[in-house]
Amino acid sequence: MATHTHDVIIIGGGNGGIAAAAQLRRRGARDIVVVDPAAEHVYKPLQNYVGTGLAPASTLSRPQADVIPEGVAWARAAATRIDGGQRTVELEDGTVLRGGDILLACGAVTDWEALPGARAALGEGIACTTYERDHLEATWERIRTLTSGLAVFTLHDQPASGRETALKPLFLACDHWRREGVLDAIEVRLVHAGEALHPVAPIEEAIRRHLDAYGVITQLGTRVQRIDGRAVTLEGPDGTSAIQPDLLHLLPPYAAPALIRASRLDGPGTHGFARVDPLTLQHPDHARLWCIGDAAHLGDARTGGALRHQVQTVVENMHRHRKGRPLAEYDGYTVAPIATARRSLFFGEYDSRTHEVRRSVPLFDNLRSRPWWYLLDRQVLPQLYWHGILKGRI
């Protein structure tokens, strides 16, 4: 069994892992390894635009080898167990890595098995989703060709990666149907397992304005219980009911990676996600184990905007911890960029802990849907991602 020692081990080569590796290199970290078996790196926020016909699939991804920062090693294998006390990581190929610091940035996983019948419905084209690359083309085809009937979009509370962005395909589909002159012939429903549309009242009000404008019927406290062919069983406040939608868009059930529970890094109430100090992003039991992103038990902070702030905090804290200085605090920032039409979006920034609205640009109302917010999300942010965030410059 081969053992290799590194200054920093980063588990996960997605947004957070690569951005952290790049920033650590810029801060002088000597020897960093990123652990991830994926051959491609995907910019996931674009999937909603690809799945609604507003972006080509070719813009979604780049080879992982092209985004690994210069001077950073790449272990192309999955991690199977972490020993936080010994600061070791076991890989599926038998390799053992030993690190000065370990950063857990492995995200969450989709768990279609948690929704009976979902995987079969997706495979047969009965259901669709913009949350998996393999279904994007079929999702746009279903939206584009629907001219009448019942369209159902699902939403649920945490855990969910980019929860609010599940409203993008709903609004963009409604906008397409309105422009095609068929919206009045389609009954559009939002089935939301939560008791409220959003935990932040002003953002909920903004969402509701646009739902009302499109005539969307909202069913709160309601979830899809199972899918059997075209029959969909809903469970809500009044019991169960059956529907047969002509279009069913699913936000996937999410679960924590098995790695976290296998390594005993979770805890009571975390549902398998990693325990973490919500301010310092440090694991409570292991001072040199850190966690960011969807894998961390941080409530509503599962967005790319939140992750950018978390990366900055955790890189600073690795540096401070080694110097024996007080740790910095993650400010709880997260953001809900929701496209409401083909060329309009509102940028709902908020504090994931207090659920108060935040504004990065004080003079602009980010809860009013505007073309410039759409251009920022659709055109500017992808370029900043590839050329700034993943390079450690932002």
C-alpha cells in the first residue's frame, strides 16, 4: 500500500476544490493534491440554460486536467475513508494520502432511489430534469414541444444543491410557452415540499409575483411520493392524490456522500453531512479538517455564491491556524439567482443564517427582475468562473 504525504489534501475537484487549490497556491502552499476521479469539470449553473434552450451544451464543461491549477497534483481516484485524527485519506485504488490539512469539498450526491419510480421515469422520458447532464437535451425537447396539458415542476427544502435555481426551468418554460402563444392551454403547477416558497420573506414575495404573473398553481407542503409510468402520486395536507402530467420536471433528492458517514465526520441532526463550525468551517473534532460547500451541514448555504465566500474563509483560516492566529468567520452569504424570463433575472442575495436580504451592490434592487442581472448570470459569471474563480483570482 503506497503512502504519499502532502501539505494539503483537497477531496473534490469541483468549484470549491479547484478554487481553494488555486487560492492556496497563491498563498504559498507548497504541496497540494486534489482527489477526484472525474475526467470533466462542469459549470453546473449553466445546466438550467442548456435544458431550456438558452445555452449550447458545449459551454458546460472542460477537461478536468485543464482546470487543475499549475503545481497542484491530481489523484484520479475516489476517496473512501478519512481519518481526521491521523489526517489520512484512503483512496479506492489502495493509496493512502497523509496531509497537513484536509479540505472536504466533495459536494452532495443525487439520490433518485429516494423517490420511487423516478429513475425509470427519467429513463423512459416521462420525467425530465435540468440537474443531470444526460437529460438536458430531452428536457428542452419536452418543453419546446409541449403545447397543451399539465406541466408539473417540483421543489423541496434542504438538502438541495442550488435549491432556488429549480425555479429557473419553470419560469423559462413559462416564458417560452407565453411567447409561443400556448401558455393559456397549459396548466402549470409548482409542487413544493416546503411550507413556504422561500425562507426569506422578500425573496418569497418576489417569487410569488412571477408565479402569479404566469398563472402558476402552487401546492405547498406537497411532495411527489412515487412515480408509476405516467401516474404520479402526490402527498399533501389533504392526503394523497394522483395526477398524470404531460411534463414532469424533478428537482432530485440529495444525500450526503457515503465517504462522510464512513469516516464518522457527520453527527446527530446532520443527515450524513459533515459537522462543521458554521463560522470557521473547521470540523469540531479535528482542528486541521475543514469542510465547504454542499457536503457541509451549513443550512441554506448550498450555492455557488456561498461557496465563493466559504473558499475565501477556509483558505484564510488554514493560514491563520498554522500561524496560531484567531480564525476568520464565514459571513453566511448565499444567493438565489432566479431567471424569470428569457432575458430577465433577479439576484436574491441573503444571509443563510439570519435569512435577511443582502446586497452586494447597494444602489441596485436585486429583487427586481432585470436584463442586466440576467446578463451577469448567463454571460459574465461563466467567464469569471473559468478565468477568475478557478484561477484563484476571485
